[in-house]
Amino acid sequence: MSEESIISLKNVNKWFGDFHVLQDVNLEVKKKERIVVCGPSGSGKSTMIRCINRLEEHQEGSIVVDGIELTGNLKNIDNVRKEVGMVFQQFNLFPHLSVKENITLAPIWVKKMPKAEAEELAMRQLEIVKIPEQANKYPGQLSGGQQQRVAIARSLAMNPNIMLFDEPTSALDPEMIKEVLDVMVDLANGGMTMIVVTHEMGFAKTVADRMVFMDEGKIVEEASPDKFFNNPESDRTKLFLSQILHQ
Amino acid sequence: MNEINEVRKPPVATTGIIGWLRINLFFNWTNSLITLFVIYCLYQFIPWILDWTIFSADFKYNYLGEQITNQEMCSRNLDPENGGACWAVIYVRFYQFIYGFYPKVEVWRVNLAYVMLAFALLPLLYAKLPYRKYFLYFTYIFPVIAYFLLNGGLGFTEVSTNKWGGLLVTLVLGCTGIALAFPIGIMLALGRRSKLPVISMMCTLFIEFIRGVPLITLLFFGMVMLPLFLPEGIDMDGLVRVLVAVTLFQSAYMAEVIRGGLQAIPPGQYEAAKSLGMSYWRMNLLIILPQAIRISIPPIVNTSIGLFKDTTLVIIVGILDLLGIGRGTLADTNWLGLSYEIYFFVSLVFFIFTFGMSRYSLYLEKKLKTGINMGAE
């Protein structure tokens, strides 16, 4: 393991029942690196990033995040989750709380931040995702794109070192995808370590330092975006790219 | 394009009172027939019931102008042609209906407790009450105050619970049962869904056992068997034994209702809370339960109303609640045969309370639907 790796997966295996969903997955992510993970559905890409903050448990191999190994130790899990932010396909905002409360909840209760300070922080995060005027609305009153930006702001408010994105634009109407991707590009340019599962190949080309292609629970190919899109090695990757780029 | 800009109105026959009548009451000939039939029934029934309960009824004096002290003096017993209900029985026995056999000298304590109960409920009923926070503190300590006030201690003379009765007992059982069962029910519901097999199994067993047994059995169990579990020499108050039984019963039902609400929360909510670093308890208290309880308001109120009415079953273990006092009065030779009046009165009192609960649940649902925050502060 290289010194600067902030995330390190070694021979990670996981089964859902008899289904071998992750097969000997190895991945090293350096600080400030932007990784885009793609692959057909059911290839295990979501499961892999969900293992990184232990929303899913891996059964073999080791996952080390920022020097902390993920085991059954609850304290380690809590510490890792404080380091790692996550954005979901379905936004998963808390519908009974206002936008501002969604963002301040974790800083106040997990980080013990005073309420006034947390509210200030929330407003700053909402400025970053460009919707400060929505602070007092409820999630149900926002469009999908706005909700996803609130979800990003909510994660950022915990000041994570790493951000995981699990198909953040897949549940959005086409005209809202751009507003979310713009926020993610800003974040990437700001030097955040990111792992993004997405089918947005335009985003991948502009932002990714490295592409990871998964199929049937294995990492099939890892390459720079330039090589990945123009000169992929495996036939499986070529087939996938031809399908996804010629839609 | 904009030349024709007049607003087209709906056909006259579908709006206004006539439209409403036409759509709802006289839509076609069967509909009209049913409407006419119902109107005829109401025409027959309403004057009769008003006459019996109010216009021809005796309240304190009979039609000869004498003050009624027993059933023979009721107008309808003196002259069957003349007279409706004889409410004098309620008037004469009112004290017992409301306080049971609580000593008259000390009855101000019960009255004070009733008033304080109203104040304790205020912040729960009106979210916009000024100084709600301080009222809520009062709500939290109210049970302790009420205990000393009603039971005695801290300088008050003790009033043994076998002197309690009537509405007092009904309210004590209903309020305590509902208030205690709520937190216990939440814990049981969370426990049943726990990933730890021992906890989940214990909670499931408890819920299934209590729910599978009739309340009457639990009341007998409380009366007869609870003392066996206590160390020798310690005597458990009869009302407390019944309260334990009622609370256990209600918490099992509450647990299942809340579990239903918990199951409706999408897994994404748990994942989002966990990914923000929240512990199990924070996640449940701040994210999951506020939403689950909100969904479960109608069934929560439903089981609470059920319990409030089921408290009348304590009569079989010898505790005289509102209905018990009513039956006691009926057994009195002075008031023999006035069962209509007494059951009518008891039903009315129960109806007032349960209807209030039902309206409160509607108000809560409406309020929460508009997105006003609840519980998470």
C-alpha cells in the first residue's frame, strides 16, 4: 500500500446469499484523486462504494479508509463515517425537516456544534450548491435537482475528506442533471477526494483522474480517462462503451 | 389568438346549493328515494329524542314541582303519559360519578388535579401556544404532582385508592395507561426490529403473549398474581395492580402500531442517517421515529380510544369507574329502573372524551401534512 492512499481495498469479497457480488476487488485511491466507476447494472459498483462507509459489510479482504480498518468495531465505523460523505441516487433527504434542518442536524448532534454556528455553516453550504433561498422550505417542495444539491450540502456540512456519489443523477430529469453535475465539478476542482458511480461519461471525461470499469463483481479495467475512452484494453469495456456512447 | 378571452363558467346546475343538492342527494331516483326516507326517519326521531332528553325531562324537580330524591318521584313514574328522562338521578349522584367516594373535605385536590390536567394537555394540543416550552416542563412533572395530590403524602392526608371512583378512576387509568404505554410501545417496537436476536425474541414474545390474552385475563392476573412476584410484606395497591395490567396491555398494541409505522420508512432514510455518522439512538430519535409516529397517528389514536373505553372492564375486579358507579347507582333501590338515564349519561361522558381524541388526531394529521415540524426540536 502506497503511503498516500486514503482508501485501500484489498481482495474484497462479498456475497448476497449465494450471489458473489464482489470478487477479489482491489482498489487504491490517493488523496484528492477523482475516481469514476462505471459498468452495467448489477456489476457491484454501488455495493463496492457502500462497503467503503460500511453501509454494506464485506466478508473477506480488508478495507482501510484514512488509516482506519473497517471491521466489526463500531467506533471505527463511526469514525470512518465522519470522514466519508455520501450522496445517494434517491437523495434520501429527511422529509420531516426543513432544508436548513437537514443540513444542521448532523453537525449539531454528531459534532456537537452550537446551533447558531451550525446554521451559519448550513447557509454557507447552501451558497456553495447555489440554493440559499430554499433554506426554509421542506424537501417535498423542491425539484429533484435542488434536492440532490441539498443532499450534497448536507454531506459537505460534516466536512468530510472523501465523498462517495452513488449514481447521483440517475433519478433526475434530464434538464436537472447539469445543475447537479456543475456542483460536483466545483467540488472536484476544490480538491475533494471523490469516488463517483455514474453513467455520465461527459462528466467522467472532464473530471476523472482515473476510470474504473466493473463487470460481474470484478474490476475489469482501470485506466486514465484518455486511455479508457480512446483505447480500452478489454473487449468487455469496448462493448460497454459502444453501447453507452451510442445511445 | 387572444381575441376570445372570456372565462367559461361551469354549468349552473353543478354549483351552488342547488347543484350540491342535485349531485349529492337527488342524483337519480334511487338516490332521491333514499334521501326522502332518511329525512322521514330523522323527522320521526329527532323531535322524539329532544322531547325525551330535554323538553319533557325532569332535571331537579318533577312536574309537580317537588325536588326528586328517588325514582318514585320521577314524572315518568308518577304519570307514564307525562314525562321523559329523569336526570335527577345524575344530579343527586353527580359527586359519585365524578369523584367516587373521595372524602368531601379533600375533594379540592381532585378538582385541582383536573384543572392541572387541562393545563398539562394545553401544550400538546396547541403547538403555537406562547411559552409552550415552559408549559411542556409542567406537562412532564404533572404526573408526579398528580400522584401526591390525589394519593396524599408531602403533607396531604392520604386518600386510599379504594375511595377513588367514577370519572376520576376512568381518567387516571386512561391517561396513565396511554402515557406510559407510548414510550414502552416505542421501545418494544424498536426491540422487535432489533438485529440482536435475544432482544428481538424477548420483545416479540412479550408482545405476542400480551396481545394474545384478553384484557380481562390480564386484569385478573394483575389482581391475583402480581402480588406473588413481590417480596413478602409489601402490599401492592389494587389500583396500581390494575394500572400495571392496563399499561402492559396497551403497550403491546402500541408497539405493533408503531412497528407498522417503522416499516413504512424507506431504507434510504436509515442509510442517509448512518452515512452522516449518527448512532443507532440518534438515528431513531431524530430521523426514524418522528416520521414513523407521524404515519401512525391514526392507529395510535385508535388504540388509545380503545383503551380508554376498555378501562370500564376494571369493574370485574371491583374497581368502580364511571360505568361502575352507574351500575352501583342502578342497584340502589332509590334509583331502581333508571337505566336509560344512567347509561345515556355514561355513554355521553365517554363520547365527549373519545370524540375529543378523534378530533385531535384529525387536527394533528392536518397540521403535519402542511409540513410543520414536529418532535425533532
